[in-house]
Amino acid sequence: MDGVQFPVIGNSIIMATVILIHVFFAFFAVGGSILSVVAEWWGTKKKDDDYIRLGKSVSGFLSDMMKINGVLGVAIVVLTIGLWSQFGAFLYSVQFWPFLAEGAVFLMLMIFSVIYHHTWDSISRGAHIFVGICTGFFALMAGFLINGIWAFMLVPGKWIQTHDRWDAFFNPILVESTIHILLPTLINASLLIFLWTFWKSTKTQGAEQAYFNKMNLFTGKIGAALLFLQPLSGASFIIKVKSATETLPAPNPWQQISNGMSTYFLYTMITLAAIAVIGGTLYWIWGHEKGRTALVVASLAMFLAFPMGAFTRERARKPYLVWGVMPMNQQLLGEKKPETAAGAKLDGNQVFHNQGCLACHTFKGEGGTIGPDLTNVSTKYDKTKLMAFISQPQGAAAMKMPPFSGSKEELEAIADHLLKK
């Protein structure tokens, strides 16, 4: 049975859109959970109810947002199974225990976030802060687990040799990538609340305006301080990817980052991050009243840098779904394919579909949008040159297309199918 193919925009764009929306909400869920209990703790310490009010407002928003995030998470699972069934089965098998733990942790996060939201005035302040700390802990654990799974897709590490699930999760970039993922959760949450309180302070008067100005200063200082740490975590992450992958066969993740499919996304992200850091610096130099406009610009730059970072990471492992293990055709490298009976003629169309070429390429109106349209390939190649190119892609295509892993007969059948007029 042929895989599902979304028309016009393709499967990858659909999946990327859902993931980015989910991750943006997830970032706020993690960072907001921590920021809420920090505000409550600070308000208790200072005996200032304004900070407690902020924590309560954030927890209310988080309680509603968790429901949306849960739906988006389910959508990602459904899309993975429906659009990349072989890949999904492989990933869920290799990372079975982390996925199971992620489900359990997310359930605990939901439970504690609901308890935290609904017990502000019914239990002691100390007990409520403890519930908030548990909520923040499970939020961090959820981020850690899902990052370990995605980090494996970029750098499988020793798992390629050992096939040990322990090695799959505890991959070479786990620590650096986790720090680089979790730090922005705090930055995004504090800056998003900073923007909200800034906007509210311009729409209110009197005591309400004073409250929003006060909370704007509180979240602005947190966000501006954390902004300076993000470039350090980013540099540490990239250096680790370099050391872990630069000697691996092309196209490896480091090549994709330094001079490949990820490069433009990386440079765009670095530019936006630089704007954010400059804005944060001006905020500290000019002070809150004069500098918060600069921090508004920094916040917007940071939010735009977020999807650029996601695409940088995702493109770094292409043309593989899991680098060096599973190409876009969802067939494991080295997997033994069923032999064709002697003298039997291969169906080029069937081989073309079985090899998963449509995951990236369009052919006669069907397929993906990652690679070039193959409909008129006969105007550019004869059979010999086409077979040579598919067998070993050259030039820029070598960074986007893995070498053909089928038999010589299958290669010839695909070439005949593509060249048939």
C-alpha cells in the first residue's frame, strides 16, 4: 500500500508545522511551570502578593494550555504512524522505554499542574510551593526525555554498532542538546510574560498599571539575564555535534550544519540571536524604563530564532530520518530485501514506490517537495548517467540524497520507469 501524501505542500511541511506549534507551547509549559513557582516563592519570601498573583495567573494559563498541547502531541503520533509508518515503528521500538516514560511523566505533569492551579487558597503556602516544584520537575523531565529521542535521530552514536537501547537514548550529544533545549524554555516563558505585562501596562491605569509595570520589570530582568546564556549553550551544542560527527561519512550532520542544508537556517538563527543579545544588553545599559523597548525587539528576535533553530537541527540529519540508519525511504541501511525470482522482470513503478523515492521527489504530480521534480528527468539524463547519479549522487545532491541501496536490477528498473515517456 502506498503511503499517504499531502497534496501541494507535502508531508514534511505538514509535520514541521504541527511540531513547531507543539514545541512552542511545550516550551512555555516547561518554562512557565518553573516561572510560576519561582514567582510564588519570591512573593512568599518578600511577603508581596503581587508576585503570588503573577504565579497564579501563569498557572491558570498553563492549565488550559496543557490540554491544547496534549492534543498536538497526539497529532504528532498519528501523523508519524500515518505518514512514516516504518520510521515510526522503528523509532518507537528503539526508544520504547523513553517514550513510555515520557507518557508517564506527561501524565504526572498534567495531574500536578491541575492540582497546583486549583489549590492556591486551599492548602498552606509551603505545601503549594512544593506542588509547584513537582510540576516544574515533571515539566523538565518531559523536556529531557523527548529531547533524548530527537537527539538520537541526529547523532545515534554507539547504537549503530551495539543496537543497545541504553546507547540510543544516552547518545553523544544528550547533555549539550538538553541544556540548549531547556534554557530557551525559561527564556521564552519569561519574555512572553514580559511582552504580555508590557502590553497590559499600556492599557491600564492606577493600581493595575503599577502591578503590570512591576511584573514587567520582574520578568524583563529574568529574560534579559538568561539571554546571555543561550549563545553559550548554542556554541557548546554545535561544538559537540562537530566533534561527534565530522569524521563520519558524508553527508554527516556537521557537514550539513557547516556547509549544507542547515547552513542558511543556522546563519539566520545566529543573526536573530545576535539581535536578541544586543537588545538584552541595551536593556541593562539603559535601564528598565528606557530599555524595555529594546527588550521587546530582543524578545521578538528570540521567538523568530526558535523555529530557525528547530529547522537547523532537523535539516542537519537530512537526507536521513535517523542519521546513518534510516534514509527518507524508511528502509534501514543494510536491511536484506526479498530476492526476485530468476528471470522475473521487475516492475519499475513498484520498485520506485518501494524505495520511498516519493518521500522526497514529485513524479507526475505525486510525491514530496524536498527534492526536485523527476517528471521530466529524461530531458537531462540518459539511462547510464541517471543510474550512475542515483547510485552515487554528485555535487549539491550528495548532501541531500543518500546513495541507492537496492540491487542493480532495481536500479535499472527505476531508471527505465523514470525515463519512460
